Amino acid sequence: MSDLEKPVPPSGEEIHLPGGSLHPLLLTVGVTATLLGVTSFKFLLVGGIILTVVVLFKWIQEARAEMASLPAHHADH
């Protein structure tokens, strides 16, 4: 079956959009603090690395949980 022959989802099907998140902002702050810490204060370097790692782990964890909560047929499309 070609891509053009795939069945069209029924009208009114709900489109999944992720909710709002502070993760991108916090990751930006963490990376910026890390880069500033390289050239200035060691506490910025350490704090930035810790913030970056924690935010990345939380963001990945929440994304995996969100993907697991999607309907099973969602992966077929």
C-alpha cells in the first residue's frame, strides 16, 4: 500500500499536542549558566551542569510517560 492509499483518519479525531512546559526555558538557563561558569565563577559551572542534567532527565522522563499514555493505534500512523 502506497502512502497515497493509506486510510484517512475520521473527521473530528483528536490531535495530540503536548502541554506547556518550562523545560526549554530551564534548559536554556542551565546551559547558559554552564557556559558562563566556564569563563567566570565555578559555582555557575557546577550549578549549570546540575540544572542541565536534572532538566534533561525530567524532560525525557515526562516525554516517555506522555508517549506511553497515547492510544496504541497512534504508533501505526
